[in-house]
Amino acid sequence: MDPLVERYLRHLEVLGYSQETLLSHRWRLRPFLAYLRSQGITGPEGVTSAVLRNYQTFLFGQVNAQGRQNMASYRNNLLNAAKSLLKYLYQEEVIPEDPGEGVEEALEPRKMPRNILSEKEMERLLAMPDVHTVLGYRDRVILEVLYSTGIRRAELLNLRLADVDLEGGVLRINAGKWNKDRMVPLGKIAGRFLRHYLSKVRPHLVKAHTEDFVFLSEQGNEISKSMIGIRIKAYAKRAGIEKDICVHTLRATCATHCLRGKKRKHQMHPRHLMELLGHSSMESLNPYLQVSIVDLKEAHSRCHPREKESKVM
């Protein structure tokens, strides 16, 4: 199976998938290949729909490092990786039929985003970095850009100087998720912070070996993914925010606040939000479209006929 997997990954590379996506596909296929070996299956001709369903049952019975069953979304990711590989082999006529056809995914509970920050909490978080220091000002700009644009962590860290158009108030996101480029608007406040950072602060971080990344580490290198998460958690703790937040929290907070403007005219249309976040379908917005209890109470008070009674017994 290994040569066929390499052939499949090469096919995805030709289609333009990023190296990060290819690594993700390779990682998600490893458990499937290991399962086939444990069952004595050495080639694709031995993979049937029954084998795929047994693999699904095997994933259901596994537990993670915390001793808990893996989430349905995690199990579906592994199953879909195997199904995609088999579909490719069928299309290439390596196997006579697609064993993944008809094998259904596990139902995933639809949950609202957790730990969304309120506007006041977001203001407290933004105020935490010490803007009188080089690293503190850089961190403030990172928070402002993440909250203003809703871009992903990897997209922020991959920003280059040529991707910033301060006059136009936009950022170019190159090879985002699914290897898609897009333009995102940059808010006026975030734009002012970014302008000052680029002209007055970033030069203090530039070293002889520095590449043209917008955000640099103290050594003049690209900022690591783990470091940015650690610093955001530290700022949240300093701000007295008890919610367990991460970099993605700012993306979810941006999306939620855009959809729940205080006035209807300030609410962003879901299709515009889809473009902002770089989603490929409206379905991806479902978690953010769930109404909050505040929205529900307001609608109930405004629409229920009993709430319109002027006299109360």
C-alpha cells in the first residue's frame, strides 16, 4: 500500500495542495495502513466495505492519551482520509470498485463555539501588552490584526511585507487553507497600529538574516506557532479572563461579533463573513450562526404577544 499512498499524495501535490495539507493527509493515513497490516491486508484489493466499516468500529473503540474516546470529528477525519485514498485508487482503476461508497460518517454533535470573548473582555485583552516595549507593541499589533481580520494563526505568521496594503486597508492571504489566496479588509485601528509597527518597531527586530515576514521574533526569525499561543494565554490570565482561550478564540470572537452587531445595520452578512474567514461553504458558518441566549431573549421580548402587554397583574 505504501507506494500507492505516495502516488496518491503526488496526485494531490499536482492538484496544488500545500505541503502542510500533504503532511496532514499522510498523518491521517498512518492509522489506516497500520490497521490493514494488523489484519494481514497487504494490497488495496483486500480492502472491502466491510473492512472499512470494521476500521470505523476500531477507531470508535480507541482511547486517547487522556483515557477518553476520541471525538467523532477526529474519527471522521481518519475515516475520510482512507475513503479519499480508496476513491482515488478506484478512479485510477487500481481497484474495480470504491469500497468507501456507502460507508457513512459518525454523527457529530453540533456545538456552539466555546469561550467566545465578550467585547469588554476583548478590550481588556488588547490592553495587556506593554506597548512601550518592542515585543509588547508587536504583540498588541498581533492581537489587533487577529481580532480585526479573523485570519488563522498560520496565515498571520506567513504574512510578508508585500502582503500589506495600508493605503487600501487590506491584507493579502497567500495559500491559506486549501491553498486559496484571498484579500481581507484590515480595520482602521488595526491598520494604524500596524503602520506604526512596520515603520518604528519592526526595524528593532530586523537582523542580517531576517526574511520579509511581517511579524518577527526577538532573534529576527519567524515567530513559532507555539509561542504566539503561549503569549496570548499569558495576556488573558493577566487580564483576569478565566476562559481557556487560544489563538483560534480570536478568530471565533471576530466572527461572532461581526454577526451580532448591536444594531441590525452593523451585522455582517453571513456570505461576507464566509469570504472574510476564507471558508468554502456557508455550512462552515453554522457554529457562529447559532443564536445566543441574549439574542433569543431580545427576540422573545420583541415578538411574543404577551410581552407587549402594558399592564401586569
